[in-house]
Amino acid sequence: MSPDFTAPIALDSADDLWAEALDLLVLPFAERLPEAWRSRLGPAAEQAAADAVQAKAPATLYTEAGRVALVPVTGETDEDRRTAAAKGAAEAARLKAEAVGLAVPEDGDVAPCVEGFLLGAYRFTRYRTEEDAAWPGTRRLVVEGPASDAVERARIRAEATNLARDLVNRSPHETTAQGLGALAKAAGEAAGVRVEVWDPARIEAEGMGGLLAVNRGSQDPPAFIVMEWAPEGHADDAPVVLVGKAVTFDTGGLSLKPTKGSMDTMKADMAGGAAVIGAIVAAARLKLPVRVVALVPSTDNRPGENAYVPGDVVAMHSGATVEVLNTDAEGRMLLADALSYARRYAPSLVVDVATLTGAAVVALGSRVAAVVTRDDADAEARLAPFRRAGEATGDTVWPLPLFGHYKEQLKSDVADLSNVGGREGGTITAAAFLEHFTREGGEPAYPWVHLDIAGPAFLDSAYGYRPKGGTGFGVRLLAAVLAEMAG
């Protein structure tokens, strides 16, 4: 991975972890230690394991073989295993363990543990000048048993998620729209993804009025990032198009946000774009046999001298006109242009991902994303892969309805529609706005799913394997959906 991003942890395998030179050996277990481990660890291990189960936290022993962390697995799902392994990663950080071994848990499935450890070990230190130089972080993970495809896939998913975390956590002065484009280009091309970053002239020539309107208050130019993974034999397939909102910093524009608890976290308003970038990188590194296109419209939203204002009517890429009633409803303006542009790919599916509404956090909290699709006979079939992927990855989603009456809230007296629909059902009316731009001649142009990740994309406090700050939510979810579509 480029020096622009957090260095990945080296992953090795070994038949006998007990013979390896390690700073810490992590042993995930359920309820009781396996007999083979008890005989190696001695009589003290039994009580330590019981204490770990009671506390739901690791217990570390100092043995002849070195330090050993007994980590209880509190359930039977992959999410339980990921969470337990993340606790092992936290214990490694507490003990400043640079080389860590990870034993096969009792069920024999080490891949979720590898994924959880790599996610839990993530540390964003780009701007730290006083880090303890004696410990650069866990740099090597040794897994018990032979190398496997499942473990390699787990590693790729975790590293793609950490890539998205890096993008979100960076200082906004480095992730201007064009700066984000350069980072996307570096990460994408390293994975075999073709990347174009459009300049303002290309954006204007394409008629992306929504993106250009939001950018009017900025001192920095906008970008439109186009990424494509087209594996051999699939270059002519109808692609899955991923659209990610990337407002690199959102002040709210002239509809200015308050600072505390709102504007102070708005570097994360490009988390949808980061998730899409991470997902297409994951698809390429996993070599999924499915064509994927990622579209990432990007700008910051600032109240500069030429900023767009409430009352402006904007001509969008689709040809529709939008009355701006709130300049803080800017993300949907960017996404609308990208959703309109997506039509030219004749896609098999379009998925947009965005930190779009505070209403989504009110409705579902900070651990669950809203998933929305148009209300038709195929709605359940479109949503089902996302529900399954959410359950499998822990990137949990929950559906909200998109009944026809919500569109009535977007009526405008002077334009085709307004960019906000009032206080009620804010997440749904935002989705209804986007759905308008997935049509051509009034009819649906392609299957479409919307993910509002405003809650889980950026956290005030860590939990499980999700850190404070950027979480990379959506990367593994989208990778799982793409893997299912690829068969």
C-alpha cells in the first residue's frame, strides 16, 4: 500500500505457534480452554480462562512460551469471532506487542478472527509527533495452520476497510476534492483499477449542475472520480455502479451548521465516497468476476463569496431543475448528477452510499445504516442481498419504506422539485429526491439501492473492532454483495 496510507500488518502462517518468536500469543476460546492448550499452559490457565469468560475480556498469562492472551468468544457467529479477535488486538496494543500469534479457535475457522484482529489493530497516527517510538504498532500477525484463501480474503477485506478509514480520518486540507482524487488514483491503480479524475472543465462540459452549484462557495475545484474494475472476460458486462458522496468538508454552506456536535465532524462527510473507493479496491484485489464502476462526485461545501443560496434554481445533469431551500442538503445535489450519469453504463444495479441525513441517526442510531429502494414488485429481491451481507459482515442495515406519498414533500413552486422535503421522514424524502434521478423519461432506468450511513460511518467512541473516528462502514458490506452477485 502507498505511504499515503497506514502500513498493513504483515500476515504469516506457522504450523506451530508455540515455537515462533512472538511478543504475544492470542488464544480465542469458547467457554473452556481446549485440553491441548491447558496442558501447555499449566494449572493457572483454567482459572484465568474462567476469569476471562466472567469479565468478557482477555486474560494474559506469563508462561515459559511467553505472554499468552486468553480471549473468550462470547457467541457462535463470525461477528462474535471478529469481536473477540479485536479484543486480542487491543490487548496486543496494551502490551505493545509487535509480533502476535493467532491460534485457530475451537471451531477451526480462523478467517473471521484474522479479519477482526486486523480491523481491531487499526491505528491512525499520520499526524502524531509524540508517538512512542519504541512501539510502532503491531506489525506482524502469525496465524496457526497453512495459508488459506479464506484468510487471504479476510485480510483483503480488512485492509480495504482500513483504506477507507484512512481517507475519512485525514485532515480536510489534504482531502480536497482533487486531493481525494489523487489518493483514489494511487489506491485504485495499485489494485489494478482504472481511475480517471475529472477537472472542472470536464465536469462543466458534462453539465453536472448540482456538483458545480455546491462547489461555488469553495476556493478549491471540484472533482468527479471514475473508477472501473473490469476483469478479463467481463469488460462488456452490464456493471454494478457504486456511487459515493464525497463532500470533503461540509460547513452547511450559507445554511451554516453549528460547530459542536455537528460541523466539527464534517470531514467525515466523504465517508460514502471512501466506502465506495474501498469497495472497488477490495473487488479488484479479491479478483471478483464482476464488472464494477465507482463514481465519486466530490467538493467541499463552504459559504464563500459566490456560494449557492436558498432560492437558487439549479439545472442538473439530468435536465431536471431543483429549487434549493437549504444549502446544507448538498450531498443529494452531488449524488443526483452521478446517478444521472450512471445511466450511460446501462448498469445491472446502482448503489449509492452517503452520510446523507441526521434523520438516519435519529431513526436507527450509530450502529445501523438505512437501506432504501423504490417501492415496486422487485424491492424485496433488491434488498435481500444487503440484508444478508449486513448479517454476515456486521455492517448492519435496516430497510425504510419509499412509498409514493413521500415524493409529494419535494414539490416546488418554481422548479421540478426542491432539495428538501421538510422535517418529517427526512431520510426517506432524501432518498425520494435521489430516486427521481434514477429515472429516464419518467421510468426507472436501472435497479437502484440507497444506503444512508450517517450513523455508523464516524463514531464518537469505539466499540468492537470499530474505532473512534472513521469506521470504513460499507466496504465489507459492498464487497459481500458484489461477491454474492459474482457467484
